[in-house]
Amino acid sequence: MTQTSRKGAVIVTGAAQGLGRAFARRLAEDGYSVCLSDIAGDHVAAAADELEKDGHAALGLAVDVTDEASVDEMVATVVNRFGSVDGLVNNASIFSTLQMRPFFDIPLAEWRKVVDVNLTGVFICSKAVAAPMRAQGHGRIINISSAVVPMGRQNYLHYVGSKAGVVGMTRAMARELGEWNITVNAILPGATDTGIERATVTKLQRDTLISMRSIKRTQVPEDLCGVASFLMSKDSAFMSGQSLIVDGGALFS
């Protein structure tokens, strides 16, 4: 039986691999009970098992963030298992499989799929946790946007547009949820080497991105985990509606 944590429970979406898996591990190491959710059920179950073997309280669930019933069931399961839902990391998104191309060549079906997962999924998951967080009088929502938004990166318009929407939603939700002591903030990562292959990105493009940074090295998931940890902690209790760029100093705003 999974043991609950005195720090509370956090849901991380898109946690089967990459950034989501790294966020889940860091928050588990911080002492939270963690629900790892992903549409890839077998992979997320394996990720949760790995955390449990290391002595952490973890639960892996197959969840489609675009399906309201699936998300509602996830939240109910977390509350039933751990007693509360104290944090949500909206990390699930489509990116690595996208082909770089001008916006006028993006098929409408692909546009809708990206927006449905990357933007509507954040709405559905945040809506689902809002009720238990309001009832308990506290909570943390961390939305993963992208540094491509202030950059205005070309050839990914559906991705850039969806992640820009996440920033806007972060600010609006922060105002709507603040009276219940719920903070909502966004992390904007730079291009991060998550180990997930991106066939359409060349070595030259990767090297160019690194050359733009003040800290000239490859960005890895662990570079972002400390920020997520901070935003879940008491140290960020009076911080809401903010967008934190973590890209090695490529952009300043």
C-alpha cells in the first residue's frame, strides 16, 4: 500500500518520460506523494514503480488530459489515495514529434491536436483540481509553457501559440484562485535535452541555440526541477501569476 506524505500530494502530467518524469522524481525526493499521469499507461506505471522502489509514495495512472472524465477520475483517485491534492504540474504537451514547417503548411488537424493537448489539457486539469484545492484552502498550480513564446520561434506556430495561451491562462487563473491561497505560476524552459529524439532538429540548430545562451551548455531536465520545487514550496507562497524563463540566459525579460 502506498504511504501518504505529510507534505501532501502532487499530480504531474506527461510524467512517463522527459521533463515530467524528472519533475515527479524531484518532488518525490522533496517529500511529496506524487501521481504520475500520462497517456502512455505502461510507461508511466513503470516510472511510478521506479519511485516506489526508491521508497517514495507514488502512483502511476493512464490519463488523457483532453478527456474531462479521465482527468476527473484521476483527481478523485489521488484524493482517495493520498487524502488531498496539493499541487498540479501541467506538463503534458506535444512537441518532440512535430515537424518544423511554415505555419501556412500546418494541417488543421495537427493544429487542433496540439492546441487540444497543450492548452485545453491545462484548462481541464486545472479545472479538476480547483474544487479540492478551494475546499482545503490552499494549492499550487505550475504550468509548463516555453521560452519559444517570448522568442517568437518560427516554424512551430501551433506549439508557440498553445504555449503563449498557457502564459495568459496562468495570469488569469492566478487572479481567480488567489482568494483560496492557490498560487498559479508558469515555467518557460529553453530547448532541453530530455533524451527524446527530435528528428527534424539538426546539430547545427542545437549548437545555434546553445550559442545564444549566457551559460553555454546543453540544458537538461534537472536545470528545471529546482524551480518547480521552489514553486511548490512555502518559499513561493506570495508569488503568483509569474512566468519564469529558465533557458541559460538566452532571453531576458
